[in-house]
Amino acid sequence: MPFDPAVIRASFAVVERRADHLVTYFYAHLFAHNPGFRPLFPAELSEQRDRLFAALTQIVLRLESAEQLTAYLGALGRDHRKFQAAPEHYPAVGASLIAAVRHFSGHSWTPEIEKAWTEAYTVISQVMLEAARSVPVEAPAWWEAEVTSRHRSAPDVVRLTLRPDRPYPFLSGQYLSLCSPRRPRVWRPYSIANAPRGDGTLELHIRRVPDGLLSTVLVNDLVPGERLLIGPPVGDAVLDPHSPRPLLAVAGGTGWAQIRSLVEQRAAWAGPAPPARATVFLAARDDADQYDLDTVRELVAGHAWLEVVLAAPADGADREEAIRLLHDGLSRHGPGRYGGWAGHDIRLSGPPDLAPGIARLLLGLGAEPGLIRHDPVPPTFNRTRPLTSSDWFLDQRNVPWINRTDLG
Ligand SMILES: Cc1cc2nc3c(=O)[nH]c(=O)nc-3n(C[C@H](O)[C@H](O)[C@H](O)COP(=O)(O)OP(=O)(O)OC[C@H]3O[C@@H](n4cnc5c(N)ncnc54)[C@H](O)[C@@H]3O)c2cc1C
Ligand code: HEM
């Protein structure tokens, strides 16, 4: 590794508390020096909505585990073709990243730190660009897909069926990014909720997030017949269909989409013996929020190897109660009946804080780290070191919860 990760971590610790200002400065610098870049980005850019800058800084900080990041960065580079990001854009983005960190570092900034950031950014952009270059020219950067049906399945959740305009090869467990002409250039990731189908259609489960740019439009306004753009399939929380290991899947809210796709893949199993056992924990904020139960019942009725445990507290309980139920269920159900979660393939899907918390719990219940997988948790800035106590008081943020219905 050409740079010292400790230098970057120490440097970022100095500026992280000013994350909001850093993001503003980064985009102001980028667009002032490169006015031609503005049309590539969504109209609404803010610290809450920023995705690029948050991801960039988090990737730089995690570069020590470069091998693990290579696959992710490669997919990101290929996926960036949908943003129309070209090789000549990369140095400009790097320059604005470094300008922003330098600006807020004050006297602590040194040539050694600048060198470390520059080298780290160079490594990242090389991997992304190399991957983007390796995509055959004829491969689409995005697909057009027609919305063929839209069902409201819970107060804040719709299930959409899309028909892509060209074949859309994907693996069960992957996700795609989606953009509506109603919200130009706003792309958001959503899990594909089905295993590949003969008719090529895709199902997505979308929850309306309070004030969310894209999800509110998809849940409130979208009508069948409309066309959406979808990026290439991404994500490696897939499952070997021939795995002899039992599966434990934990889903919170619309995290069910990804798990359903994996269960459907197992149900389509055509081997001589039945597939290995699958246990699915399905957590919702409350009863009204447990959606797609008809499909759950149908899958359970048709497949003896499948067990689904629903975890939803009484209406009006807070989300902590849902998490407590899930923890209780996983603790009592596993060890008591099967001798712990050792030897299980484990897939976790749901709101950003679900996977890391459940993974920690399961590791204490016998699960093997190498068998646990989930999609990347969206980057956020670490707000645990506020500038002053009044900052802390004024600036607390809730952890997002896809199931959060009381704000809708
Ligand atoms: C790998 C992956 C797969 C995903 N799969 C699904 C899926 O299958 N179904 C689904 O509905 N969503 C899924 N999401 C979340 C989805 O990508 C969007 O983040 C979500 O729809 C909000 O987008 P928005 O444009 O409406 O909100 P934004 O405009 O981006 O955000 C508005 C505000 O809400 C906050 N916020 C963002 N996300 C959430 C959240 N989930 N809960 C509460 N507050 C939030 C933001 O911090 C911001 O303050 C997935 C995310 C990832 C990373
Ligand atoms: C090494 C460099 C880069 C990294 C690590 C990076 C990373 C990311 C990530 C993780 C996202 C969010 C992905 C998503 O929501 O689908 C993103 C969004 C985006 N990136 Fe990049 N990116 C890089 C360089 C670039 C460049 C050079 C451009 C071109 C100008 C670019 C343009 C965009 C755009 C337009 C978005 C959408 C922004 C938004 O929705 O707010 N990125 N980037």
C-alpha cells in the first residue's frame, strides 16, 4: 500500500465533526471549478442527501482491507457509467475531496497528509476506472423498464412489477438502482424481490421514507405504464443454490424483498434431494407493517424445508420493541432447537443498522463470520464526537429505520 492509513484516519478525525460543512464545501468547490459537472448531479443536493462524498471518505478510511473493497469498487466503477462519470471527471472529484479536507483541517494539514489522501484516492479511482473500462461497449449503462403493476401492501409500502426493455440478467439476492423521470438523476438502490423469472419481470418493494426524494414519488404518484431507468444488478449477498448448508435469513421491513428472492431461488431447486432447511425471521414495526404475508404463507405451505418466524410487536410499540423481539427469537429459537447458528449460511437485510447489530448477536450464538453476508451499509458520518455539548443537543439524528411509520 503506497500510503499510511493511520495518517488518513488521524486527519479525518480532525474534520469529521464538521461533516456537514465539508459536504457543502466539496460540492461548491467541484461545481465552481467544473461548472460542466452540475448537470450530472441531482438538483437537490444536501448533507442529508449526499451519497458521493460520504462514500468517498468512508472508502478512503477502509482502504486497509483493500482486497475486500476491490470487488465493491469494481462494481461501483461499472455502475458509475449510469451517472455518465468519465475518466476525465475523476481527477477533479479527487481535487475537490482533498480541497475540502484541507480547508477544514487548518494548521493540522501537512504535505505528508496531502500525499496520503492523494495516493488513497488514486488507488480507488484506478480500481473503479479499470472496472468501468472492462465492460463491453455494447453492455448497457442502464435499462428502461415499464411499470406493469403497482400494489399497496402496507400503509407505506408498494410492490412494483417492472418489465425491462432488454434481457436483464441478475442473481437472486442482488439489488439495482432506480431512477424516475419524475426525479431526474436521483438514483436509489432497491433489492430485487424475486428469483429470475421466465417472463423477465422484476418485483421491487418500496417503502415511503418521510420527505424522501424518490421513495415518496414511487409510493404516492407512480402509475402503471410509466417508465423508469434501472442500473445494472449489483451486490454479492447472493447464495450458492447448491449450498448444502441450512440458511438463516433475517429481514426487517422491506428487507424481506432480498430474502424472498433467495427463498424463491431455493424453491426453484431441481436437485435429487430437497434443499437444506431455511429459517427466515421477518421483523416488522407492527402488525400493519407486515406485508406480503400471502406470499409468505404460500411459500411455507408449499415447502416443508422452509420455516418463517414473524416478529412484530403490538401496534403502537416503538422500533426498539421490534428489535428486542427479533433478538429474543434468534437467541431462543436457534440454540434450543438446532444447537446454535453454526454451519448456517446467514443473510441479513433491512434498515442500515439492522445487519451490523444482528451480526454481532449471531456471532455470540455460534454463527461463523465467513458465512454471514449482507449488502453494504450506506455510509454516514460518525457523529459520536460532537464539537460542544450544545452541538450534541441540537444536532442529534435518529438512525434511519426503513419501517419507521410514525413519521409518514
Ligand atoms: C443496498 C440497499 C438496498 C435497499 N433496498 C431497499 C428496498 O428494497 N426497499 C426500500 O424501500 N428501500 C431500500 N433501500 C433504501 C433506498 O435505497 C432509499 O434509501 C430509500 O428509498 C430512501 O430514498 P429517498 O430518495 O426517498 O430518501 P432521501 O431523499 O435519500 O432521504 C430523505 C431523508 O430520509 C433519511 N432516510 C434515508 N433512507 C431512510 C430510510 N431507509 N429510513 C428512514 N429514513 C431514511 C435520509 O437520511 C434523509 O434525511 C435500500 C438501500 C440500500 C443501500
Ligand atoms: C473514486 C471516486 C468515486 C467514488 C468512490 C464514488 C462513489 C460514489 C457512491 C458510493 C455513490 C452512491 C451510489 C449510488 O447511490 O448508486 C456515488 C454517487 C454519485 N457519483 Fe460517484 N464516486 C466517485 C467518483 C465520481 C465521479 C468522478 C463522478 C463524476 C462526476 C461521480 C458522480 C456521481 C454522481 C452523479 C452520483 C449521484 C449523486 C447523488 O445521487 O447524490 N462520482 N458515488
